[in-house]
Amino acid sequence: DSADFDEEVKSICPFCGVGCQVSLKVKNGKVKYVEGINGPANEGRLCVKGRFGFDYIHHPHRLTKPLIRRDDAPAKGLNVDPGNWQEVFREASWDEALDLAAGALKGLKDTHGGTSVAGFGSAKCTNEEAYLFQKFIRQGFGHNNVDHCTRLCHASSVAALIENVGSGAVTATFNQIENADVAIIIGANPLENHPVAATYFKQFTKRGGKLIVMDPRGQGMKRFATHMLQFRPGADVSMLNAIMHVIVEEGLYDQQYIAAFTENWEAEKKHLAQFPPEKMEGICGVPAETLRAVARDFATAKAGMIFWGMGVSQHIHGTDNSRCLISLALMCGHVGRPGTGLHPLRGQNNVQGASDAGLVPMFLPDYQTVTDDGVRRAFTEVWQSGDFSNQKGLTVTEIMDAVHDDKIKGMYILGENPAMSDPDVEHARDALAKLEHLVVQDIFITETANYADVILPASAFYEKSGTVTNTNRQVQMGRPAVTPPGEAREDWAITVELANRIGLDWSYDSPADVFAEMKVNMRSLDNITWERLEREGAVTYPCKGPDQPGESVVFGDGFPRPEGRAKFTPAAIIPPDDVPDAEYPMILTTGRQLEHWHTGSMTRRASVLDAVEPEANCSMHPATLRKLGVEPGGMVRLSTKRGSIRIMARADRAVAPDMVFLPFAYVEAAANILTNPAVDPYGKIPEFKFSAVKVEAA
Ligand code: SF4
């Protein structure tokens, strides 16, 4: 009923990488409710987070004024009550807070050199904000120590994709599943983490598509699967190589495609000879006959797709896992045609766009390498500034190590929450406490803001203009429905203020100005203009013309690699880093659940979502709980070599008897107190999906 609202504004859901378009119904300056509209990724659909998870933006904990740490504040730690922060911080004017923040960071640069200051930007911000943030560190401090949460998410997938197909983005939109005969979903739980994408996956099975689900948890998509492979955690490579072994052994590969579009096939073929399913079933826990059946179904299909999530990427062999998936698609010729493709499902609403915009330590915008003099020159010409380092910068976890090593002394953190999201989080918290100066820009006093010297009150997604890029490579327009509370400002404008105070000469009047600058050195944005996005709402990149919608499937006529060929990179079996032993006999894996998103700073302040899922919880098999003598809903203690938490345990038959599943949204039982910081050598992603754990009744 239009009487329910004064205004209707179209924007993008701020949560997962599906990028659902929404209509925000606004009354008296507040969002009253949200409906799905006809965006290219959602066609009117929304999940519970998109529909009901919006009122965090009006929560009383919202920051409304800049805050400065009091001189007599207690030592830095998790000691701030977000509703009662006055003992730790005092309110300040914008001028005082910005002068203090910029002066302190500039002072560290002048005293210790530019590399003493690092930055974490955010995949929750717009493309323009991500671009400005990486420019702030590179231009302002002369190096590349700038990163964001892609490092904890799909960095290993991107490393493998760039290495083997020449581009880190998906080769086909998830909606292409409507043209597929078979699809693999591995290490992803779309019913909870990409629920609208899951509706397309379910439709696919209803019209007869064969769905192959591979996951150590017998998760919800199992009900729709032709084959459910509940493999042993960390055994991805043995399972995938066994499947590819069968395809070679039975001659099911696409010789014509391999000859025309790939390289290194003979080496891959020879490597795969070592992985017969009968030998691998004991490692991966999937019967050889099932591996053979899956190989035949995938290889003989006319069109097949592969979707994967962080179950694949968050391992010390995450890049190898993705290499196997890429090889599997290539050997079957399942890339470059409708209904085929490789699709890592992105977790945050703008993790694709923030990475595209250069918010990573090794690449400038559009994955142009910082080590290339010509590339850096192209950017410094546009920025009208001197050169910056030609060395790849430090990643999220390396930056925290560098703080402990006294190399980094100051940080600017925009919208990230490493005090909750980093592995072995006490290590990260100690690093934050050690910093000489920490500037945090956010909408709440997050766990990370607890450690701040200056907190700059920023804007929620529904309060700002800007573009975001979803998992499908669709660049979409976000529009403000309400104004930020109190004196809070849009993030891009705050970064501009800081830049000018550290001596840069930035003049942007709006995000549209920033987008125009981005287009100069980003070919991915060709034929995509701000005006067009305002008019059409979304355009997919790459886009071949100003009146084209963009390419939903790419690489039909070759790859952006030498000679246009994709590459097979053989992968060997590497065991997890922290293997169970007598003291820590079970396996801990972390992840998300439907109602909560990432570190919970937004969804735990969304009234409906918090009412549905208010309490920290973990899940384990009923037989495991019985053995512990714990009733479902009772308390357990989880301990690893890093630390220990007490948490409520649920019974869930989907979890194998030797495993524990633990969401990471709850500060009162923070999952990352337990997780292992060991990283994949290529993507530098931590092994969140495998830690040896002890479970006791508590
Ligand atoms: Fe938002 Fe993702 Fe749900 Fe869509 S599927 S409404 S983008 S959380």
C-alpha cells in the first residue's frame, strides 16, 4: 500500500554477493520495509536477510559523531560497551578528529617511513570507495600494504583463476545454470549463504538438471542432488583428481576443446594417472563407484557448470582445490558456452568490485600488477603524483604480523572487523592494541573500533550513492534512501577529507567523479557509464557496446592468456596444517548461517534476524553429543591450540561425527579464537575450514 511509505528508492541488498536489487520503502526518514525488484540476479526475489535485515541502520548504537580515545581511557582491549562508550571515548568535532587522525598517520610516515602505515578497506563499501581507499595508501604512503576481506574469502580462487584462465572473475553468471544439464556445487552452502542463487539451483533440478553436491557437511542442497559426496574435510584434491582420472581413463575428455584452447594437457594427464578412485576412496571417503558415476555425468553432459565457496578456498591448499576445478571444467570443454562455466560464489556484496578496484596488495585496478612500471605510470599520470613501490604489498594476516614485528605502527581501517574476522584472532587483537595510532571508520563501535584512537562515523549502504559489482560481474547502482544519522558522513567523503589533510590534493564532488577517474585505467568498465547505471540499474562487464547488456558468458573464443590458451596446473595432495591428534581429536570448521552475516555487526542489530537467531551456537552430530553426555542445546567447551570458547551445541545430522561446525558471527564465543592462521602460499588465505579441536561438556 503506497500509504505505508512516502518514498521508494531502488538500491542493492548490502549483504551477500548475489547482489539482489531492492526497493526501499521510506517513511519519515526511515526505511520501513524492503521488497525485491527485477534485478538481473534476483528477478524480484529476496532472502530473509535482504527482506528483514535492514533496521540495523536505525539502531541506537549507530555512531553519530566522531570519537577520540580519552587520555585516561583503560588500556586498549574489548572493553567498550557500544551503548555506553563514554568511559573510553569522547565526542569530537569532525575537524578535530580528522586533523588528529591524518596528523598521526602522516607523523608516522615522516618519522618511520610510509610503510609504517597500512590500510584495510572493505567489501561492504562501494567501488568508488574501494578505489579511493587503495589510492589513499598507494599515493599517500608510497606502497601497496592495502588489502581487504577477499584475503579471508576467495583469494585462493582468484589466484588459481588468474593463473589458469587469465581472469579472476566468474566465467559465467549463476543464472546460466538454466542452460546447463549438470552442475557441481562444492564447498558452498547456497541455501544459507547465497539463498537467492539457491532458488535458481533448485529450479534447475526441477527441470531435470543433474546436481552434484560435494561437501563435508550433508548440507541442505543434498535434498536436490543426484549425487551427494560427503567427503572428508580437506580431501578435495584427492576426490577431484580421482574424478578427472576416470575422465581420462574412459576417454571422456573433450580432445577438440583441449587442443584448441588449452596448454599443459599432457602433464596434467600424466599426473592424473596417480589418482585412481579405488586408491583415493580411502583418502576422500567417497566410494570409487560414486566418483566414477560423477565423472561420467559431468564429462558427458552437453553443458556443465561448477560453483564453489569457501569450503574450497579456505585451506592451505585452497589454490590447488581451485586448480582442480578449473582443470575439470577445461578437460570437459565446459567453459565459454551457455550453461557452462566456473563460478566462485562471492560472499560480500562488493567483494568482486573492491578487488576489481585494486583494493589488494598485488594489483592495481583491473588486476594490473604493481610490479609493472608501465602500469604504475598509467596510474600516477592520472593521479598526478610521484611513483609508489613496485613491490607487492602485505596481505591482511601479514600486516598483523608486521605490527607485531614493529614494522607497522599505524592503520586506517574502513568497514573491516579484523578483531573478529582474522584467524587466531587474539593475535590480531594484540596487534591492534599495539598500534601507535588506529583510525577506524565504521557505522558502529565494532570489536575493531574498541582498539581505535579515532573513530569516524560513516554511512550504511542504504545511506550512500555508489556502484557495486556482484558475483555475476554485474555492476549495479546503489542509491541513498535515507541520510546518515547525526553527523555521520558517506565513506568516500571521509577518505577525501583525510587525503587532503595528509597533503594530497584531491577534489571529487561526488562518487560519479571517482567513477569517471576509475574508467580511465579500467577496461572492464568500457561502455559502462555512471549515467547508464543510473538509468538501467545494472550492466554486466565486459560490455561490448553502450547499448549492450554485457557478456554473461566469457571466453568462448579464447582466454586472456598467452596465445589465448587456458592452462592445466596439476595439483598434488597436501594434508591440512593442523591435523587431529590425541589431545585435539576432532575437526573444527567455521562458516556462516542464514540469519547472520560475517562478523554479525549488522545482522545482530537487525531485530528480526536477531530474534530468530539470538544465541551463539555450534553444531555437531547427535551421536557426538550423546558421547559427551550433552543434551541438544547444552553447553560445550571447544579448545584448539590457539584458545578455548564455551558455546551452546545443537544436534545436526548433516555434520559428520568427527566434526564441529561453528559460525563466526558471535563475539561472545568468537570462532576465530580457535582458528589456525596457517595460509595458502599463493592466495595467502588462512585455513579457516580445518583445525584440530577438543570438545568437552561444559
Ligand atoms: Fe541479500 Fe544475498 Fe539474500 Fe539477495 S541472496 S537478499 S543479496 S543476502
